[in-house]
Amino acid sequence: MAVDLPFAAACERNKVPICAVLKEVLPEKGTVLEIGSGTGQHIVFFAAQQPRLHWQPSDRKEYLPGLSRRLAADGCSTILPLIELDVMQSWPEQNFAAVYSANTAHIMDWQAVCAMFEGVSQRLLPGGSFCLYGPFNEGGTFTAPSNAAFDAQLKRENPAMGIRDIKALETLASSQQMVLERRFSLPANNQLLLFRLNRQHSAGTPGRSKHD
């Protein structure tokens, strides 16, 4: 009997172009934390394409059963055991060479986005990178009509959700000692933002964000 695996068509469409960018910007070795692994389609593909890295899948509790099935069916030895991670709660004690997250900033409320950046800053190794993928606004303006329609759909579901502005994310990153180093334009009006940790030494244990 076939295993019932979670599936998102968007992940199948965007995994190849995202992986091409990650191959360019991720370190040659180390451990990469994925925040919000979701269906697991990204991490199993990336791990197969970049076998010198170790990959740490994570997600909120309600998504773990489906993600676990995906990893059991398609995972490989460089994918570490799945962990539960809610950005507003306790983070893992481990530090990471890089962090990757796709299509999460627009489904979180702003407080959770702040908590994510704070936690990432505290868990990146010195000089580590944070790769954030999704649709983003520029100068308070939607970059495409499809993004405006998507934002309206999100806000109908929950007014706290919505496409985030790059400048706001850049300011938030700066408050956590990260800089927006590069931006990559990807298909379907999406981008990958590469933030770099400036702090020389990570310290402290991240928890609930103090930002509003």
C-alpha cells in the first residue's frame, strides 16, 4: 500500500530554482536548520543535491506526522532526526552554519516573524547565513498583481498574515545583528533573501520575542 505523503505542488515547482541558489550561498559543510519543513519535499531534495551538508528538519507539532512520513519514505542519512520547533517557544540548543525557511514569513503574524529572526540570530554560528524564501513587497508596494491578490487572500483568512516588506525585514535583521547581503529573483514573483550574521559570537538562549 502506498504511503500517504503530504504534497504541495508549489514545492515541486520551486525546489529546483531554490536549490540552485542554495548551492551558491550555503557553506560546503555544516548543519542547516530548515524552519517550517512542511511537506518535507524541499529538505529531501536539497539533501540529495548537497550531500556534504547535514540538514535539520523542523516544524510545529501539528505538521510533524506527515513530515515524518515523508522523511521515512524519501529521507537520506544526511537528514537529522526531526525536531519540533515553534518560533515563539523554545529553540534547539544546537548552533547552525545556516538556516533556511520558505513561505513562512507571510503566514506568521509580525510578532512571530520577529521571534524567528531573533531565534535565528541566536542560533547561527558567526558569519552564518539565513536564507528566507517567499513573496516580498518593495517600498510598500506589491511586485506583481498576483502577489496583491495573494496578500488579500491571506488577510481574509487572518488579518495578521500578509506579504512582508523587504525594508521592514532588513530593519528587523539589523536589530538582530544581521545584514541583508544579497537578493535573488526567482520564478512566480518570489525572492530569496540572504541575511548574514555580523556578530562574532552567538550567545544567549532565544525564546519568546520581545518585539511587537
